[in-house]
Amino acid sequence: MGHHLHEQGHDAGGGVPDWLPPALMLLAASAAYLLLVRRARHRNPVLGWSRWRTGWFLGGILLLGVALLPPVAPLAHEDFRGHMVQHLLIGMYVPLALVLAAPVTLLLRTLPASRGRRLTAVLHSPPARVISHPAVGLALSAGSLVVLYFTPLYNAITADPAAHWLLHAHFLLAGCLFAHAIAGPDPAPARPGVRARLVYLGLAVAAHAAISQLMYGGFWADIHAPIDQVRGGAEIMYYGGDLAELLLAAALVTTWRPERRGGVGRSRAGRSTAGRSTAGRSTAGRGAGRGVVPARNVSGGS
């Protein structure tokens, strides 16, 4: 309640509504994405850019606006159930939509070749490989909930506006990392196979279920809120988290292409046989007199 009164005072004294800065940031993010889409279509009209990707991004921005603007944002400061709705939107639903928009792929299509190579090198660097692993996203998203709700951290953060915004940023970034590692269409060199990703997704489901049940039963939770609000927030986490993880699993299934592995193998085989075909052509003159036909030429050209 003190946090809410502080925000009301800031609104009245400063003359700038609290919802205006996040609204402007959301509009700027939407404009930047649409500008990149326009550039991508201009540079390659044939390839273009998927309207579905654009729709996912704008949908994610819309959900983020719902979470950060009235009436959800003021409610989150007064009612723990409102906080949990805000947490689920920012930490699970918005990241899935933004990740499915493939912003890195869009950026690679619009950057000059030299900058694109630099970005690709960064994506293949050891730190990026570590950060993009599902275990890291799982620890940052689900693991941080234990620290937040079972220590005095939640009560301290909600009393500090700046810390509360940092919490939002953490939820959003951690959720994006996990969604990207599980089902993101953007490049991820360190992404494990589908079975491993399903295991990590199952661990996330189990972690959310265990945390919400402990909160509902009042075991070790350190949340300064009425019992009915805590139980209501736990139910929102339980059912809302399950739905978000089902959507993430559906995204994993729809973006998984089993034939890609074979396609990569065939392309590698094609490159290797193409090299041998070149050597075969250089010796074809000598082999033709002996009736030797470089068989690799046939396979390399198919």
C-alpha cells in the first residue's frame, strides 16, 4: 500500500502519469520492429517477412502493456493476486510471443553483412552458448521464484519502485531466455535436442506446481498479504503457469522440424562430394582412357 501511495504522490507532484513512460517505451519498441520489417521486405521482396512473426511481436507488446498499465499495474501493488497476474504475463506469456517473433533473425536480415557477421560471432561465442542453454533459463525463471517468495525479498522489492521495475525486467529477460532455449526460431547454437528440451520444460512445470502448492498451504512463504490473496495468487500461478507451459510445448512441437537434421547431413555430404567431384574432374582426362568414371560426380550433382 505504501508503494501505491508513493506512486500516486509522484503522479500528482511531477505532473507525469506513471503509465506514460512504459506506454512510450512499448510504442517505441513496436515502431522499431515494424521499421525492421519494412527494411527486411525492401531488401528482399521475395523472401519478405512473415506476418505471423509481426503479429506475435505486436501481441507480446500488447500483453506487456496490459501488465504494466492500468488497471493491472495499480492492482498489482494492492493485491497479491494482481501481482501474480502481472508476473505471469511478464514472465511467461509475453516472452513466448516475443520469442516467436524471431527478432534476432529479423535483425540479421536487415543488418549490413559486416555487422551481421559480428552478431553471428557473438551468438556463437561461449558466453552466448551458456546463456542460451535451457538450464540457465530455468534457473533464472523458476529458480528465482523460490528466492522471491520464500525469503523477505518480495516484501522489500514491493516497497521500492525502482526495485520493482528491476523485478519486471528480470521476469521478462529470464522468460525470454527460457522460451528461446525451448522453442525459439532464432539461431541457438547450444540448444540441445528435443528430448532434452522436453525434460527441462517438465522440470519447469514441476517447479511451478511445487512452488504454488507450498504457497497455497502457507509453507515457508514469506509474503505480507492476506491469506485469501496468497492462496488466490498461488492458484493463478498453478493454473496460469500450466497453460503458459502448454503453449510453450505447443510452440516446441510446431517449430520442430525432424527433417532438418537429415537436410544438414545431406548438405554436408553434398559439399564433401562436390569437393571430390572437382578433383574427379581434374583427373577425368586421365581416367577416361582407362574407362574410369568418377562416380562422385553423379552423387554430387543430385
